[in-house]
Amino acid sequence: MAELKDSYDAVVIGAGIGGLTCGALLARNRRSVLVAEQSSQPGGCCASFKHGGYLFDKGVCYLTGCEPGGAIYEILEDLGLRRKIELVKMEPAIRIIGSDYDLRISSAESLEDRLIKLFPMEAMAIREFVAECRATTTEMERLSRTSFDLMNVWQKVAFMVTSLFKYRRTMKYMKKSWQEVVDSFLQNEKLRAIVLSTYPYNGLGAMAGVMMVLGNTNGFYYPKGGLQVLADLLSDGLREYDGDLALDTRVNKIVVEGNRAAGVELSDGRRVKARYVVSNVDARQTFLKLVGEKRLPRKFRRDLDESPVSPSAFIVSLGVRLNLKAMGFGVVYNIYNPSNDIGELFGIDPEKCIMSIIMHSIIDPSQAPGSNTTVQLMAMLPYHMVKDWRAAEEAIADKLIASAEKVIPRLSKHIICKHIISPLTFEQSTLNSQGATLGWQLIPGGKIRSQKTPIKNLYQAGHWTFPGGGVFQVVTSGRNAAQLVLRGG
């Protein structure tokens, strides 16, 4: 473990992107801060790993919010780090492949045009739907920068009054699922399937689906060197401002005196005092294990037990002896729809469900040796799908590879190395309950939890709290948490 001080102004638990953002901003504002991370590398879900001479990312496919004015751009600018990272815009941003269609998309506008060519009878509905997605996304991006926790009483009252018309679309669609919104605009079943596939978490609240592709006009970005580069850069920023980052350092307990966070206890028994504690880790772990159930209000404790968590993912990372770019595969992020049946697409059969086919080495050749290519196959599969993931993962991986061969012929014959990440792997490596990839499940009408907690001077950052899951969202949560500390709660 690292050499640590006996006390800090703040201790941040977890070196995910939200925790690193919070820690770096506090250090820049001359607060003594420790970021403690149980893993040997920072980044959490936004990390990379090497296998068989290839570089892969853990699951994040791309970044948004990297354009001027975007959340990631602004944080890096504030920390003086923006020019130390090369963020490449993905063009085309996305490709959607089906049995009888192949759509290469640069923006919401190009998707709109391509869908109208395929479904001219629904041209007006498509235009209305995409326009509504764009308008809603604008509202949501503005809303994500507006933290209720940072408002005074009068600001809260004014916000609640103005939100009725200022965020009317957001308020409307928060009560609906992604599929309910799509179905309310579009009639053709295949068209619905294509649009729904742009956000594979069908059944969740509509907001994230609206923002991912249909409302995103600023594009997708990817950092040269892999997602780990962003985590490492924020780690460097933390250290440059004299903050401490302790890897391989697990927090066993949040020390609470009275009803106030007073520091943490590490796995080796050491206690580190702190005026503030920020948890960037799993919410159930934070409160049920690190704080302890006895210190929590009954309703709060019941919500932790009963609230569903977001789905997990199954990822097969392949190093292949193929120059896929030379073979015409010029798009990094590909969505493959084996069927036009929505039930099958969002089911749990690896050969029939939606699959993301990701080839980061196309945009960053350094990730694969020679003219070879990295290929990652990702399907959203539930944690409780099988009893024994270790026994089932090879068979599931083989089925995903067989499905992908309909897009990349004879893929299985050119595999040099293979690495599998199951929902169980996600749970064990990130400590997220059931391997959740987006924190709490954003069910229609559900609430995003406050960054303040029942324990005074204990705050949350990351995807388990406002404004939700996604890299640019957790960057915003890290900024908010830092502001809460700087304002003294």
C-alpha cells in the first residue's frame, strides 16, 4: 500500500472516472485529498487491459461530451489536461447491420435520412421522432449540469416551477420506457427494431436511449491509446495538484462519528481521518457494508434492497489475424441485429440478441500487432441468466462468435487470442452489484438518487447517483461532489 497521511480534507473511495474527477478538482482547489482504489489500475469500467499482445477496453465503446462545451472537454480544460490527450472523432460514428440493411451513420441527421430511404411511408413520423429526440437531448444536457444538491431553498423552488415548461419533454419521457417512446412515433416493426437497437438497454427509461444516438449531434470520440488513457490522465492531474492516489488499497469501512463521516478504515486496519468522504463505488456496498445498515433510515435501507440494478454485459475480446479495415470494415462501433423480432433482439439467446461489434484498432492501429485487428463482441446479458458463469462462458462466447460470423465471414478461423468478461467478472473486478454497467436501473418514473446521503459529509459520485450512467455523466457527478465538499455541504 502507498505511504499515506494520517488525515485529509477528503477521502474519495474508488478511482473510477467520477472519483478521479472529484479528487483532481479538490486537489486543484488546494484541498488535501486521497483517492483509494481497490484495483491495481485506475478507471473502473473505463479501463483497458492487454491480452495476447492486443489492447482492449473493459466495456466503454466511445465517449460523448468531448466537443467544446461538453462535460469531458470542460473538465480536462479546467484541470489543464485537454492538450495531453488525443480524442479522435469516430466517422462514421456507428453502423447498424441487419439481414437486409446496412446503415453507416455520422449523426442523427444522417440516420434520419437513411431511415426515410428505407421507410418512405413513415418519413413524417421519422422526422418528428428525431426532432423530438434532439430537443429532449438539449434539455437533458442542460438539466444534467443543474444539480439540485447545489441549490439553496429559493433556487430549488424556482427550479421546480420553471422545470414544468423548461424541461417539459424530459419530464414527459422520464415516465416512459425507451420502447414506449419509439412505439408512440413509429409503426413499422422493422423500423422500430432498428431504432430500438441504437440503445441496447430496452425496457429502461427513455432518457438514455434518446441521448445515445438519436439526439446526439456532437458525435462520438475515442482516445488514442484506449480508454485507460483518460483514467491515467486524470490520475496524473490528481498527482500534479499534490493529491494522493493509492492503488491496491481497499476501504473496509467508512468511519462515522455521531452521524458524520470522519474518515475511512483500510483493509490492513489503518484509519485515515477526513472531514469529508466521497464514495464513487457501488451504492449497496457503500451503505450496507462500508457504513452499516444500523446507521441508515429504514426507508433508505429498504430502497437499497428493493431497487433493481442495471443490466450487465458479456464481452468476448478477440485478437484476429485479419486486416478488417482493408476488407471494408471502416466503422469502429457496429450494431448487429440478427432479427427484426424485438423480443428476440432483446432476449437472452446469444445467437439472436443484439450484439455490438467493436473494432477500436481500426481507429488506433497501435492496439493490434501488424495489420491484425481487435474485435470485441458485446451483448447485454442479465446476471441471473445462468447459475454458473464460469461453466457457461465458453459456450456463450462461441455462440456470439458464430453470430458475428454473419458479419465477419470465417471470423472463428482467424482468432489468435480470446478473453471473456462475464457479468460475474464485472461484479468481481468492479464490485458493482450483479456487474451493473450503469448503476441503478433507470426504470420509467424512477428517480436518480441525490449525491447527498443520510450521513453528513458523506457524498456520492459515479453512476449510482445524479446524473446517472455514462462517462460524461459521471464526470459531471465528480464535479458536483467536489463542489459539495468545497461548499462545506
